Amino acid sequence: ALLVGGVTDDGPRLYQIDPSGTPDAWRAAAVGSGAGDIRAYLEDEYADGLDREAALSLALRALSAGTDDELSPPQLDVAVLDDAGFEAFDRDRRAAALDDADLPAS
């Protein structure tokens, strides 16, 4: 499956596209290894109206719930797509985001 995100006049959008090409809209989604645990975490913790930093912390905690390993800035890519545009985080910003989410960074 493929996750595709973007921003329209109506706000942010997230779609999961299955192998047959069928798109499904989601507020939060996960694919790949650990996706079941990540989705379960998101179902329990997601709330409408999260600000950017709260949503980022939620996403990182959800990723952490989907793995037995610590999340590590050198092995983690983080980006935010919102109405201000696309921002890919450098290593220091990834480490700060992990700290803000109360996750240990190795």
C-alpha cells in the first residue's frame, strides 16, 4: 500500500492506496511493519483538532508503539506537510521532536 498526503482548500488529506489502486481517505494511517500496532495506538490516542506539535508527537509515539527498537534520529525520517508547505527535519530537529514526544533518542 502507498500513503499519499496533501493539502486542499478544505484542509489536509491523507489517502491509503491499495495495490489495486483503490484510494481510502484516513485521518491517520500506517502501512508496513508494525502497522497493526501503530493503527491500534492511533485509534486509541488520535483526536481531531491536534495542533502541529501535538500531531507530530502522536505520530512519533505511534511509530514507537509499532517497534521494539528505540527510534533513532539517524535512522528516522520525519517530515510535515501542511498548509505552510513541506518541511523535512534535519537530524537535530528529529532529535528534538523525539524529546518533545518524551521518547528516548539513541
